[in-house]
Amino acid sequence: MYKIKISHDVSSDEWNDDLKKSNYATYLQTAEYLKFSSNDTTIPIFISVLNDENETVGQLGMLIVKTTVQYGSTKLRKIFKMISRISSRGIWMYGPIIHSKTKEENIEILETILRAKEEIIKKYNLVFVEGYTAPLNTSFLDDEKNVYEKSGYNIQNYIVFITDLQKPIDDIWNNIQKYTKTNVKRAKKRGILLRELETKEDAKQIITLFQEWSRTKGLEVAEPEQQFEKFWQRHSSGFEKTFLAFKGEELVASITLGQFNNNIVPLQVLNSYNVSTKNLGGPALTWKAIQWSKESGNLVYDITGGPVLPENYSEQNNQVFELIHYKRKWGGEEYFHYKFLKINKKLSYIIYNKLFKILKWYYKIKSS
């Protein structure tokens, strides 16, 4: 019989040490990632499943998000806070992490975690919960997917592209598509200089770049000073690494990586739209990140991906297709995983989606 433990805080060392029992745990499930993501409207939740010997056999870290606070003007954020009852949701990334070698135990532990989620849904009156399985969890089978289905979750197939960093660097380079390799080489010829983030002044430039990037997506970053302090805190923890691309004195691109358990996951990739789109800072940074990840002794680099698209999907002017197509060019092996969504309040969920679309529309009009 398994026991459930749900808490808002844990010993980071103990939680992370348990995660390392599994080779597919990444930074996205660490105590640091969840704690750094917390604020007055975002609450970290740590779910542990314990066996009769009080050993941790299952873990899931998730966030309770009350409002969309990262984006929007002060007035709009006040409105969203007032209607938080239709925007409160639970999210998780690359979990749960289950420490068992038998299918029967895996299913029982997963069922225990889903029961814990039901407690959280009721306690926080959530509109919905959504999250993604860990792509490197290759033991995730249809039987476990069926557990989600029986618990009322909708399922969407996703794909990521994983680079095996144990291969020689020349093999990794040779597996990248020709045009992408050409762009990496061209970046240097066009005066793109790369360096590792070290100073607070450079970190401030990243927040400015983030603001510019967000506006192109029809969004506005709320409380940039607070965003800067959070970013610098994460950087100083040693769990995140950021590389920068400059054209002269101007920051034109950045990439931030999460590193844990010998697994690397890009957390944020930003590009400036104030300079020529052909500055090629993005491709140069991605190759720099892969090189650094291998040199640092990591095992895999998850360039990430997106939803699996149907065969009859239109490729024209589709950002999702373009993103997946770009990720595939880096030559990583395809790994499939799942996104799960459970709607607790259907009407509130519909209103929430409409409000977020209105917010994006408002800032696209404003920035145009």
C-alpha cells in the first residue's frame, strides 16, 4: 500500500537525490525549478509516493498558477486577478518520475499520483490541469496511458529531438542538416560573437530582449524588475546556463539551458527582431549549447519539439510546423511523449481561453 505526501516545500537535496534514481529526470522536475517559478500567484506543489519502508517510489512536481501574471499591463493583470477563479490551473513538465522496474508497480504508483492530483484539483478549485510526460521515459506504455484516459484526461501526442552527447562531436555535427550547418558558419562571417552570461549588465539586456520578443508575440512582460531578479537568481544557482550572441554591442539572441542529471533542456531561446533576421545568432547559439553540453560531460541534449501533426496538416504559414521542422534539422533522434489535459470546469476553461486570446490580440494591435 502506497502513501501520498503533498507539500509546498521540500528539502531540495533530498528531492533531487530521489530524482536522480531515474535517468529520465530533468531540471524541469527539480526543487529549484519549481521554487524559482513561485511568486505571489504561483505555488509549487511536491507530490511524493512512499512505500511501506517510507522510501520515495514516485514524484511529481507541479505548479498551481492563479493568473497569467507574467504578461499584461497593470490594469489587465488586475482584471485577471479578479477573475482568477476561471484561470487557476495546475501544470507540470516532464513527469511524473517513477522509481520502479515492474509494470504493475508503475501503474499502481501512477494511479496513486493521479489520486493526489484529484485532491489538489479540489483543494485549489482548479479549472484544469495539464502536463507532459518525460520524453526519455521510454518505459511509458499504453497501459499507463490508459490510466490517464480512465481518469478523464485528454491526450495529445508530442515529439522531441534528442542528441546523444556520448557520440563523437564530429558525428553530431555531420548529422545536422547541411543548410543549418551553413548558417552556423555564416554567423561568424557576419560578425556574430558568442559568450557565456557572466554579468548582471548582460542579464539586464536579456530581460530587455525578452520584452522585445514578447511584444512580437502580442504580449507584454509584467514587472520586468522582478523578472530580472528571478532570472539572476536562477542563473546564480548553477542549474541554469545562458549563452549570448552579439552583433557589435547589440544583444541579438540568447539561449538558456537547464542542466540536471546529465540531461540538458533548453528553457528559453530569444531572438531580436530589431536587426536583420539573417544575423543567424540563433543557430550559432544552439550549436554552442550542444558543444558546451558535451564538453561538460552531459549525456543528452533535448532540443525539444512540439505536437505530432497529422499527415494532412497544412504546412503553409504555420508556426508549429516551422518550429518542428527547425528542431528536426539538428539531427537528433525522435522521441515521442504525451501531453495530458484534464478540464475540471468546462465553461471556465472556454472563457479562460477566450480571454487569453483577447489579451494577445490587444497587444498585437498595440505593438503594430
